[in-house]
Amino acid sequence: MYNKILLNAYLANNLGDDLFIRIICDRFKNITFYIVESDPYTDIFKTISNIRICSPKDILKNKFDLEIMIGGSLFMQPKDVHNIYAKYKSVTETRFFKNIPFIIIGANFGPYTEKEHYELYKNWFSTLQDICFRDSQSYSLFKELPNVRWAPDVIFNYKLENNQQHFDKAISISCIYNNQRIGLHNYSQKNYFKALANASIYYIENGYNIKLASFCAHQDDLLAIYEIMKCIPSVYHSKIEILEYKGDNLNTFLSSFLNTEYIIGTRFHSIILGWLSNIPVFPIVYNIKMYNVIKCYGYEGNYANIEDMDKCNLSFINQNKKDNYCLDCADLIEKANSQFTFLEKLY
């Protein structure tokens, strides 16, 4: 039995990644998980009874049974192809120990264009004990490796506190800011903000309140909200609520964000959470990971690529709400348990 596990995750008060940590800790309450201190982002995990927060020096003093890398877009190719090896080295060097099993949970692969990027990771993946991707397209790239699997996103394992039947007369909108991080499509940020502002105005004029949501302030979601607000006449601002996930307000943030009749979602996990909550969603695809998920999870509603948002008319954006189209998640929820198959076999 593995009792001490080192957990490697993205620590920046990003709602999706923080949920990954909470889900795995809640599922395996008899395991003590250790995470490397990343001040101030690890403070929020101090209240979880089976988490220990350690400095890198203290980590090296401990003896662990297993090391896990849990996260989503872990293996994106850098924009400068000359940095492919350096990026690969920085990712693989997050592995602290070579003498214990190492597994990957919940990731997708890419986007990438260069064979070097693919071959480097394929060689590394072949040395690991288990890898579970979150989409079939990533899996298909490495399916000849016997240690590679796929299952729906880890968030489908999350147990929502309230399954609300009566929603606020509101529209929740999640947005991103183009801070030039890797993996983003080439798009006009001005057109994107204007499109979300126009959608907000449309719904306000039809009697709705708007909830503009920041899933990760560290990645500038709040800046995106302020830019959208600039495009909306001030007379409408009283109908707009700004929701900010701060790390220590998960339940209140989700309760408000999901208390809505419709989600216009750019953030990957705003879409997953909407589906999980049986709320109609209009996805905005900002890179290949969301497109892959739309295809392999069986989604058949309207969606838009982020670079084409200025070409979307409001009736197209509203269609999923009008049709009350919700993705049937029952099968996805069941299959998402397989993200933890490797760990389950140990207990």
C-alpha cells in the first residue's frame, strides 16, 4: 500500500488545477499527499487534512511511495521551436525522484507542430508507470505504449455541493486574457472582448443579470473582465457582477457561477463544470484541447473558435440556451473514474 505520495501540480490559484488537487485528496483520504510550497498559492490547501506542504529541501528528506504529475495542458510546444528541448527538460525535471514509480493524471498533449517535441515526450512517457490523458486524440498519439490510457477530464469526478433546480435569471461568462502564453490561438483580443460585451448587453436588455467570472487572476482573467466592462455602457454596469476565484472561496464562487441559466465559457473548466451541472453552455474554443474535447465527448451544440467571435451573431450564441441543449454526462462521469485506475489498484 502506498501511503505517502508526492503530488506535482500547477499552483497559481487556477480553479481547474486546484480542483484536481481537492478531488484526488478527497477520493484517497487514507493517503498523505505532499506538495511543494509555492507561496502564497499553497496556503489554501492547509485545511485539507491529508495534505502536507513542504519546502523542496524537506521534500528531498522524505521517502515517498509514488510521485504523481496531475494537470491539464502540461505538454504544449513552446512558441519558439528553438526552445523545445529546454521546455521539455524543465517539465521532466519536475520529477524529484527516479527510484519510485511516476504517473501522469488528467493531461492532454499539445498543441504541437514539430516532430522533435513529440519524440522527446514519447521517449519519456515510455519510461513511466502510467499515463491517463483526458481526450482520445492525445491517447491516439501514444496508443502503442502499453502504459497509456485515456478517460474524461478529472473534473467529472467532482461532487457538486448543490444540484440546483431553480437558477438565477443570469448569464455566466468566463473569459481569458491574451498574455501571450503558449497554446493560445492567434486572435484579435479587441474583437473577442467586444463580442462578449455585445452578448452581455443583449442579455441585460432581455432582463438578465451578467456574471463575469475570473477563474485565474494570475493568468489575467480579471484584466479581461475590466476590458469587457469598458465596452459596456456604464448604465448597464449595475446588472453585472464580477466573480473572482481567489483560492479560498471555491464553494461560494462555484455556487454563484453555476447559479445561472446559461454559460458562455472560454475557460476550459467553465465548460466542463457547466456540462456537469446540466446547464446549457456555449463553448469558446481558444486552442486545440477544447476542440478535441468537444469532438470526443460527443458535444453537438453550437460553439465558436475564439478568433471568429466577431463573426458570431447573437442568435447563434443564444441557440444552445434556446434549445436547452445540455450534454448528457452520465457516461463521462462513470468513465472519468478511470483517471485513478492506477491508484485504485493499489488500495
